[in-house]
Amino acid sequence: MYKVTLRFLVIAALAICWSCQSTGGDGPSSPDGTLISGNLEGGEDMQILLDIMKMNKSNVIEKTTVDDKGNFRMDLIEPLEPGIYRIRAGAQRAFLHFTGGEKSVEINGKVEDLKKYAFEVEGSPSAKRMIANMQKLVAGEIKGADLKSLIENEEDAIAAMHYCASGGLQPSVANMALMKSVANRLKTQYPQSEYASIYGNAVQQAEQEIARQQSQEKIKVGQPAPDIALPNPSGDVMKLSDLKGQVVLLDFWASWCGPCRRANPHVVESYHKYKDKGFTVYSVSLDRPGQTSRWTQAIQQDKLSWPYHVSDLQYWNSAPAGVYGVRGIPRTFLIDKNGVIASTRVSPYQLDDEIEALL
């Protein structure tokens, strides 16, 4: 994954917020305002806040105290603007999408379930839809192709942008088209909003950074993958070129590499999901000379069940690492069925997306 990832996600997370002015709330609601009320079990005598983030600052829209029966009421003088709002009570919080103009919104459930999005919302179809989707996202039921489908099919661009950030959609060659599509939709639907300008600029910068880093890669997307022929732990030589006809994740790793070991469960999950559809993994270890036992022990401990494990046990002097320009691990390359480089930096955490694009 390109180094723009963390910066992009920070910008995207900040960009899910709308700039609004505090409305107060001591008096009755205006005919043009919004009433937000409901019951939160377990929230008796707690303070509830409705707020929006403007860049790196929290902007409270309204706050109130839950009564001794769990009931609360917020009378907003001004109507809600289209955007992503956050309701919070103590350490519990949840995001809500309002399209603007909602007159009365009712929220019912348990305070402890806010984070899990296991509560009910009435009076705002968009908020109700987001709660259902966020519940699945938090539970890990929406990812990969399903996440992309959710983003593509979401008719409101602000909600689509929120799903990009909440679902962890990372900037990559495979994801850039979808991110640009969301940015363009924001410009069309909300041309004057900060969402359109901030998210659009973030996507543009991410695309430029990916292009810059690609231009500096020793191995380029679209070129034939240089062959590797090294022994496995038993001493038998295994060639990368023998896997032509399958989608291959070329994975440079080592038993001593903590980030590699933490990424391995995600690679294992993808392997078992797609191994019967034409996907496999070719692992090149950068373990040290004389440490075959540590290498094989790590293979067993991490349950790396694919057969293609090779190494010359030369640490950073590994011959294929030099050919592929590997300066840090984990480092992965995705190779298509024709033996051509399809991606030079695919994250194990977003591997499914890129595999599905090639199968």
C-alpha cells in the first residue's frame, strides 16, 4: 500500500464532517427547526451531545441531559443541513446521515449499543439506512466487493464518502476509480460544500502520490514478473514462472518481521477464500543464514498452508529482493494469470478487492 494511505484516511475521516453553528436549545423548537428525541436505556442522567467535526475541531450542535426514565429531547432552532452527524453519550457514539430538512427524528435503544449501531431511528430514512449499513460494517459483514457495491449503489454522495472512510477503503490503483467517482458525485450533488472540496482534493493528491511512487518503482505495473527460482525448506527448487495461469500474490516476508506476522492471518484468509478459484501465494523469506528452523516454524505457526515457500536465507542480501527492489517488508506484488505485474504494493488488509479484479 502506498504511503499516502494514513494521510488520506485522516483527511477522509475529517471530511465526513459538516460545518454548522451551535443553535442553543433552551426554548421550544422553531417550525423550521428539527426535533431530535427518544429513549436511551442505561443513559439516565447522562449528557447526550449531537455534534459535527469541522476539520480537527469538535463542533457541538446541541446537548441535553437524559431524564431518570431514559428520555431525551433536543430542539434545534435551525433545520439540519445535509451531512454526517454524530450522537454521543459518554464513550458511546454513532454516526448518522441526515439529508437536511428532517423535522422530527426519534432515536431509541440502549446507550451501550450505540457503538454497535444496534438501535432504532425513525423520521429520517437516510439515517435509518446508514444505521443498518454501519451495523454490518462494524460487525465485519461488509468488506471487499460488498463494500464497493455499497458505495457504488448509495445514491447520496455524502453517505457514499462516509462509507469509503468507515469501511477503510484505501487509496490504490484498484480503488482510485471508485474514489474519483465519489469525489465527482460530491461536486455534482453538493458543489458548495466542504465535503466536495476537501474530499476531492484528498483524492487528487492521493492519485498524484500513487503515480509518483509508481514512477520510482523498480518493477512496474504491466511488465512481466521477473522469475524467481529458489529452494523450499526441503531443498526442492520452486519457480515463480511455474504458477503462470493463476493469480499470484508474491509475498516478501520473514519470521523475524513483526508486521509480516501480523499481516499473515489476512493473507491466509484470502488464500482459503480464493485458492479454488485460481489464486495462490508465492512466499519469499528474507530469513537469516542458518535459520531454516525459524523460517519453517513461522510457516507452521502462522498456518501458511500454500506450498510455495522459498528462500536463499540471505537476509537483506536476498537475490530476488534485489531484483524486485524490496527495501522493507512485508512487501507484496500481485501477478495476473499471464505472469504480468498487476500491482506493486497491495495491502494484505485490502487483498480481496484486487484478487477479485483479476480472477
